[in-house]
Amino acid sequence: MNENENDQFDRDGQFTDYSQPENDIRYTNYDQYSNWNNEAGEVNINGTTGISTKEGLAAYTGKTFLWMFAGLVITFITAYLFVRTGYVFMLYNSSIAFLALPVAEVAVVFALGLAINKISPAVASFLFIFYSILTGLTFSEIFIAFDAVTVIFVFCISAAYFGIMAAISLIFKVRLNGIANFILGALIMLIVMEIIGMFVPGLNKFICLVGIAIFSGCTAYDTSKIKDQYEAYSGNEVLLKKASIISALNLYLDFINIFIYLLRLFGGSSSRK
């Protein structure tokens, strides 16, 4: 048996005749897959990984918003239970825990954002759920500072407002890629305004209106990015799942901030003394 014939045996000792076209990758016809429609949810082959997905854009978008909704449910259930059990008072009577919560929230967001290419979809999902719980612990103070009717009322307004902004972006297929730098600058400006507001009374209403406007833009922008990420990663199911979690986190943060600013705007007179 010559050298070429030896090469035709694989590691299991099975003979493969590479002279036949069906056994040679060079003869594989990838053209039959390359022109399939992404948005129809059909197979797309990624030239690097070769991993495909049959998930359509509509299903991917729905899953992303479902993750966001699940995070909100976890947050508000956590906050409610913490108040009902009385653990909220133990939490806020501890200066260490009071300071550690915001730090932990920021750390989880940065960990999820920076390590998204290295972690699995399961770990990304866990971090998102963990962040939702941490936010719920922080939000437990809201159920003490405001009566339940006010919280529910503002939550409904926030949900309706958020839904309108997201729907406009989806229905009209708004492309907002060019405003990323503008949004970043607006967020920095908002932080500066919040700091100034600590020392200058009477700015709360104006800051709230600016905050609502900025996070309305963030909602439209992050909603438009869902399609961009789908088109970028539709050939890789693993990356697509992780991109969905990141999009859900961004939308979750948009909703939370809209809710907070609306609560500050409308709930001031209903706060518990």
C-alpha cells in the first residue's frame, strides 16, 4: 500500500475514498445556502464558523423582548418580597450593603459587556438574571418611599411609553446607527446635570424631562440595533444568543431609567413622609 493509500484511512481505521466528489469538501456546493433569506429565518452559513441558525428575525426580536420582560418581572418581584419580609430594613441599615449594591450592579454590567465574547450563553443569561435581582434589591426602597398605587401607575405609564418608542423603531425600521456618539454625549451631560442638581434646588423636574427624552432616544436606538445584531450574527447560533442577552440588558436599562425619571416627575407628591 503506497503513501497516498495510507492517507485514505481515518483515525478509526475506516477507508474513505477522497477521489469521490461527495467526500471532498472542495466539491461542497455552498451556493445552495448562501442566498437564503435571513429575515425569513432560514439557514445562513457563516464563512468562519460554519454554524447555522433557523431562527427568524421576528422570533429573535420576540425572544430579546421576552428576556427584557423577564428581567423586569424578576426585579419587581425581588423588590416586593424584600419589602414584605422586612429584609429591606436590614439591607439599608447596613452601610456596607447600601454601598456595595450599586458597585455590584456596575461590576455585573461591565463583566457582561466586556466578557461577552468569552462566556457561554448560559453564563450570560445567569449574569443578566443576577443583575435583575441586584436591581430588585435596590428598588425595594421605592416600595417604602412611594405608595403601591403610585408605583403601579408610573410603571404602566413607563410600559406604554417604552412600548410606543420601541414600536416606532420596529414598524418604521428606523436606522439610528449614526446617533451613537450623540447619545453618549447626552448621557454624560445628564450625569453632569444630576451632580449639579444635588446642589441647585428646583432642577429636578427639568432633569427628569431631559432624562426621559434621552432614554427615549436610547430605546429607539437599542431597538434598531436588534436587527443589526441579527444580521451580523445570524450565521452563529451561540453569538446570536449572547447578542440577544446584551440587547435585552440595554432595553432593560432603558426601561428602568424611564421608570425612575417618570416616578421622580409624577411621584414626588405621593412619596411617603
